[in-house]
Amino acid sequence: MYAYDEIDRTLVNERVSEFRDQVKRRLSGELTEDEFKILRLQNGVYLQLHAYMFRVAIPYGTLATNQLRALAHVARKYDRGYGHFTTRQNIQFNWIKLAELPDALEDLAKVGIHAMQTSGNNMRNVTSDQWAGVAPGEIEDPRIWSELIRQHTTLHPEFSFLPRKFKIAITASDHDRAAIKVHDIGLRLIKNEKGETGFEVLVGGGLGRTPFIAKTIRHFVHGGDILSYIEAILRVYNQYGRRDNIYKARIKILVHELGIEKFSREVEEEWQHIRNSSLQIDDEVIEDIRSRFTYPAYEKLPYMPDELRQAAADPDFEAWRKNSVAPHKVQGYSIVTISLKPTGGPPGDATAEQMDALADLADRYSFGEIRVGHEQNLALPHVAKRDLPALWKALDKLGLATPNVNLITDIIACPGLDYCSLANARSIPIAQELTRRFANHELANLIGRLHINISGCINACGHHHVGHIGILGVEKNGEEVYQITIGGRADENAALGTLIGPGVKFDEVADVVEDIVEAYLALRERPEELFMDTVKRLGVEPFKERVYATR
Amino acid sequence: MTSPLEQKKIKIAGPSIVTANRTWDGIVVYRTAARSWSADLSEAAIVRNSDEAKALLAESVADDVGAIGPYIAPVQVGADGKIEPGNLREQIRRTGVTIGQSAQA
Amino acid sequence: MPLVKGGKIMGDSFVKLAVDTPQPEGGDILVPAERFLGDAEGLLEGAGKVGVIWPNNRDIVELVPYLDRIAAVALVFPTFRDGRAYSQARLLRERYNYRGELRATGQVLRDQFVFMLRAGFDAFEVKKQADAEAFMQTAKRYSVFYQPTGDGRITALHRRMQLRHSEGVGT
């Protein structure tokens, strides 16, 4: 966990008072909405269907318990008692009053939380692996670098008015949980032959109207050079990225139009100018940041404690353990994923009571630390295995022990037309219906790993392109219509899904998904062949045939 | 941001209203005939042709401190004069989310 | 439109010339890039100071040969949302060591002053009188900066290093 020092705290407080002044000028009419819009967006404030929406950053997905309690407090005091965790390690509140926002920000600033650059055409919250620092086999904790980049990108004087938003994600594991290939810059932490830390740098990934998988622009950038390299990419983008058309303004379009070779030459040229500047980071700086991350004092614990052996007799516990508990790099500990996808619930929502209760559980069982993942679930990163049975009971009482992590009901969904002013169709009710259809745990387990992603419009906040099954809501003649793709994925083998046929109506979506799943169960070679592997082996056609044969 | 007035020609197909969100708290409001805003759809000024719509929108846009993001939205007016939203989006803005519950309890 | 320089509102000694306005006898002039490049030597021979208005989509490198002879560069923010001139400003100051007046023009608003100062601007054609009057106050909004730029302000990282070292000495 990173602890803010006086310097970080001062900056956050200065940002809050600046925003307070901006809100005051807006409410008095001194600022027009046209002028204010960008200012509020730069601080995470959108206008949605029902009200203002407030998006708060959870950098690299790490939260301390006092921070989670502060989020619960904001939900309770300034909103309607709940929040929505997004796919980019943020939390959103849906009903915040503009006039009260400065107070909410001040309450959050007390625990080192802010909303800077959670929206707007600037560098967004830097995201990372929610298992950072605890995943077995990880090269090193990517959050040290995430924090370095978070600082560097915060209120950047040159890049706060980019052609379009800009997102950076970092992973340090072979298995990419941070979806780096669908980011503007994806960083894969690696070691070179000398054992030095650096990054493979990918650029130009993104979803939305024109989806692209990111391309490698440089196979190795030394850690000490990473800020200058990012700065070079941004400088090229700031000057040459398109500003004439909002749909062509992301860096992915520039990379596509120039071609990766030409784009990388431009970056390389710029980089040579600034490489040996004050952007160079030495080991001491990294050590300083590292020293402000605290790591738990793990105990020496047995691999298989008695408590776990005894609890194994309870099939419900076992179902949850097998599903939601992952190996930890330290023996005797586990990483516990907390599903925010209960049957019939909106994906990614948590009530203030749940947040408070989770904070208590994290204090008790996870060294006071909580993580937020891009799949819209939470995690407790350091749970002693002996505590798993007690933790499970407590989570179950809170409605937070649904054993569906990575299963068909672990759905990513954007807020859709129920909340969002850009949406053309609803997302959440589709997700709710699917969680009811596949509520049977044995069935979901039989199906195995299968990610359904739902977006309510082409902007793709629900990452539908990279869902194993992707669902995109559009509007046609005043009606909601859903296009369905299969074969997408967001991990290290990221791929875009393929459309399986004409769009279907709201009421038919769950039926179509059932048909796809039935087709998969019939087509798979053996039970271990996952959905995405069957699609890869057979292509879209056999699925299409079965789904549309009767339609 | 393009002003709504600069957007393509304003054309309405049937009875319409102007709706926006109130600046200080963001709630959904409707432009009234009394040149102010109301949270109650039944108080909305109804326009029936493009000129009326344009005029109502223009005065709404001018009240930037009162409400933001005004636009024209279709409504249905019953025989009894009761106003109902003309599409799903406006229905949701009026009656709230359709997800049955605001969060898992 | 008030001009802020050195933190104060002041009169503008420069007269802006269009592409085809005749050059006045004396006095300081601000000339569009195109006109300047077409007759740089001629313009620079005049009695007054010469400044150039440089659009945000033209490579600043073209201006580099003249930087030691021009008195002002005016960069343009067609809207405050278009941030290209920030890059141009930093290149002029940090790469090409330009030391003359660097002026922000266009939609220059209060809430961008800090960014502009950090990028190297030292003169501002401010859109609103109230913003111009609030300049000094606004410029002091922040005391912490995470990025090194040519304005020489100490970054958070370096301040921490200093603290670390001074603590090291003390213990």
C-alpha cells in the first residue's frame, strides 16, 4: 500500500480548493457550462441521464480500509448509498450534487483519494494488475512503477489537453489481468539479459468505435527511461493526433494512419532529445517510492491448515474456495476475489454497508488492504488460509460470496441506458437476466471459464469487443437491438470478437446466449476445452448455424 | 461543445418538450411555459412545430446557470392532456432505472 | 483583451499585422507566421521589435533560425481545449532556448494559467478581464509539481530526494 506524504497531500488539497473555486464560479454564472465542462471532466464529473456522476480514482486498484470507508461515506452522505466499480479501477457515484462535490472531494482527500483525471482528454487513472505484489511468479510489483507514472501524469502541464483521453495500464505477470493490449499505452514489466527492470511498450490499443489491439512499439525500454519514453509518445500524439473528428482522435487512429513503423520513428526521434534529461529516473527515486509501499508482515504458516481441512466437508464452502480463492506468492496465504456479481444484481455495484463491512473484514483478514480489478470485482490480497472459512461465512452474510468468478455470470457491463447519457440501449437488465438464467452453480461450472461483456453503446465501456461473448446494444428505429460477437479476449492473447449474425431484440438476448452455450457444450472436444478454445478451433460458423437455425 | 442551436435543423415529428438537468444538483428538469424549470413533466411547455421548438430551446440554452444540456425530446399527450415521455430514454429519466433495485441489498 | 505580463495587466506595445496590412514606420509588430517567413529579413530590418504569431499546427522548427532576433512568439489556443501550443512552448523554451516573450493567445482562461506558466509562457492575452485580474492569485494555486519542465520549479521527486538526504545527514 502506498502512503501519501505531505507533498502528495498538499497537491490533492490544492486540487480540491481549485475545484471548489471552479464550482463556485460555475454556480454564480461566471463560468459557462461550455467552459466548465472540461474543468469538471478533468475532475471526474460527468452529466448523466439522471444527475451528475462522480468518478473517483483507485490508482492501480489498491485501497486501504480507511479509503474504502471514505468511499462508503461518500455513497451514504452525498449519494444514494451505493457505488459502481468500473473496468478501469475507478468507482462511480450516480447522483452527486454539483454544489456538494467540493465537500465530497475534501472528505476523500483526507484519506488520500482524489478524482483527478478520471475523465477528460488527459491521462487517465493508471491501472494495473489487481494481484500486483502478491501473484506467484510476478517479476516485481508493478505498482511502484504505476505510482511513478501516476505522479508524472498528474496535472501534466503539457498533456492536459490532448486530442482525446489517454489510458495507461501495467502488468508484471505472464498472465495479463490488466488488459494492457486494449490501452493507449500498455506496459509489460520485464527484465533484460542483464537482469535490469524495464518494459515492453505497446501502443495504440483501444476499444470503442474502431477497436485495435495494441502493437509493440519497443521491445525493451529501461525502467530509468520510462518517463521520457512515455513523454515522447505523448508529445508526438499531442501534436499530430487528430482533433478534427472525435471518433478519430485516439492515439490508436494516429498509429494506424501513420503505421507503427513511422509512428515509432517519430517517437524515437523525439525520445533521443529528451532521454538524458531530468526525466531520467535513478534507482534512488524508485527506492524512495518503494519505501512508501508497505508490505504485510506475513507469518510462517502451513500450506494446509486444519481449519481449511475441516471446512472442506462443507460443499458450499468448497465451491466458493475452488472458485474465488487463488494462490498467493507466500505459503499459507491466498488471494480472495470478491464477486460483485450476485444473481440478479447489477454488475460491479456495492452498497455503503457492504463497503464498510468489507473494510472491517480486510482489517481482520487482509492486513487492511483491498484491491479492485478491471472485471468489476474486488479482492482481499493477503488472506491466511486458516481464515478462509471464517471469511467465507462473513462474506456470505453480506451477499459477497457468490462463487462465480470467471464464470458465465461474472459479467462485465457498463451502466448502459439506465444511467448513461451516451448509451443507446440498456446493459444492466441484460446482465441481470443472464445471471438468473445461469444461476445454477453446477451448470456454470460445467461451462467453465466464459466472460460475457456488455456495452450499451459503441463507446464500449463494457469491453464487448473482448468478451468471449460480447453484447453490444444499439438503437434501431427507437428499439433496443443487441449485436452479439464471440471469440474476443482481453488477456495476453487479446483478440476482437466476431459478429455471429443480425442483431436481436432485448427479450431475445438471454435466449441467444443460451443457444451459444448449448452449441459450445455440444461442440467442445472435451470438458477441459474452454469456450474460447472451441471458438478458436471451429470459428464462428457452427455457432452461427445453431443460433440462427431457428430464428 | 456545439450549441444545440447550431446542430442540424431542428425538426420535430410530434409534440415535444425541452428537457435538461438542473445545474446545482443535476436532477432532470423540464422547461415550463413560465420560462423556468420544473422537475414535473406535467408542467412542461409543449411545442408542436419546429419554430416553437426552436424558440423554446433558444430560451432554455440562454439559461445556462439554471440548467445544462437542454435538448428537445418527444412526448405523447393523452386525450386528457396528460404528458408521457415519448421514448425509453426519457421514460428512464422520468421514472428512474429499470433494474429493479438500486444495488444488491 | 487585457495583456498580462510579469503578473501585471499592462498595455501592449505590439501592433498585430494581418497578412496584408502595410508595415508601420516604427513601433513593435506581431506578424503572422506566413508573412514573417515570406519576408523575415525585410521585417527584421524595421525600427521596432518584431514578434511572430505562430499557428499550433505548424512545425516550430521553421522558426528556430530567427529566434535570437525576434522579440516575441505568440502561440495560439484556438480553444482552450486544444493543447498543441503547450508542446510548442516547451520546445521553444527547453530545446531551442528561446528567451524572448512567449505569449499565449486565443481562448486564454484563468484555469489554464498554471499549465501555461509551467510550459514557459510569460505573457497572456487573457479573454476575460476578471481572469486577468485574478492572475497572480491563480498562479499561486499550486505549490507541488510532479513534472520537471523548463520553468525550473523543483519537482516532488526531487524535493523528496533532498529531504531524504538532509534526513540522512541529520541521523
